[in-house]
Amino acid sequence: MSLLGKAAVAMWWSVRPEQRAEFGDWHSHEHFPERMSIAGFRRGSRWSSTTDAEGFFVLYELEQYDVLTSKGYLDRLNAPTSWSTRMMPHHLGMIRSQCRIVGSFGGGVAAALATFRLSPQAGREADLQERLSKTLGVLAQEPGLTGAHLLLTDTPPTSSPTTEQQIRGKDGAADWIVLLSGYDADAVEHVVADQLSPGVLGTLGAQNNPTIGRYRLAFTMTPQDVAAI
């Protein structure tokens, strides 16, 4: 999975079983088309957790960082539809990070994904970024894998709670994010346990408490898909 653009919104949350059917309908048929209609949105993807029956990961890839503060985006965040207003309270434990993409390696859209939420050790930020980028560039070319990416959360300084956020309640945020995708889930899992294990990440300069998730692709959409509807 090659990331499109220079910025992203990365989100994790849970949806209770009784809400999942309506959530999938709303998110696929209203929410994704709405987001993909905003200038600067390049691709959206939704991933279902393979280890947590209620968990999701969603990624929006943006052409430029300033899309995060664009009128088109903020207008949508502050004017949710009636269906969105009904669904937002069911986004439980929301982690929402507005990010700069600082390293992206690989190509295509794959079926399996691991996400890593981590933070650098104090004073090792530059070292960790350099070492991670080198490691991810190599991993993206390995059999079974298709992409490896590094995102750094950079919340716009003028950011304030939008109407959607107020409906959900307070969102959390990640710090640094690593995404590893592949066409072979076992190959992705091998890297999680080996080249990107918590111990190895620690030697690269990360703190020793990364949060790691495993996901399978549920749905993806681009602006071209909206135009074809």
C-alpha cells in the first residue's frame, strides 16, 4: 500500500456488535463518499481488527498537510448529517491523529495490515526516524509484504473540537505511527514478532510500550469511485 499525498488522518476505535451492521452501511455508503468528495482527500480505507471483534482502523490519505485546516474539511466536520450525528456516539475509545507522512515505501493496496503506535525515547527522535525509515524501506520489498510507512502526529495549532468531536466526546491521539501492509498475513505477523518487535523498536530508539494492532481490509474508496456512483 503506497500512501497517497503528504498527510493523513489515522484513527482507531471500537463499535459494539449490535451497531456494526448499521455502521458498515453508513460508513461505506454515506461517510466515505462524503469524505472523498472533499478537495485534497486521495483515499480512504477501513480495516477490521483480527484480534478484537469490535475494533477498527481507518486511514484517510491527504494530498497536502493544509487539507487538515481547509474550509471544505472543517465545514464537513462541523455540519454532520443526521445519520452521522446518530452514529458518532458509537465510535468508542476514539484515537484520532492528524499526521505528516515522513516515510512511505511500497505500492498497491494489500489485505493485511499491522499498526504500531509508539513514542521516541527522549533525545532519540532523529535517530529513531532515521533508523525506522531505513528498516521500513527494506521491509516493503520483502516477500509477502507490500508497504511500510512512518507517520508523525502533528496536530494543527489552531485545531479546536469540531461538532463531530463534541458528539463523540474527547478523542485521544497517537504519537508516532508505523503501518506495515502485506498480501500475506503470516508475513506481516512475522515482522511484528521479529524485525519490529517491541525489543527491536527499543534498540532503534522507541519507548518500550508500543501499541500493536492487526487488521484486514474491509473497504477502500478514492474520489474516482465517488465520481462513478
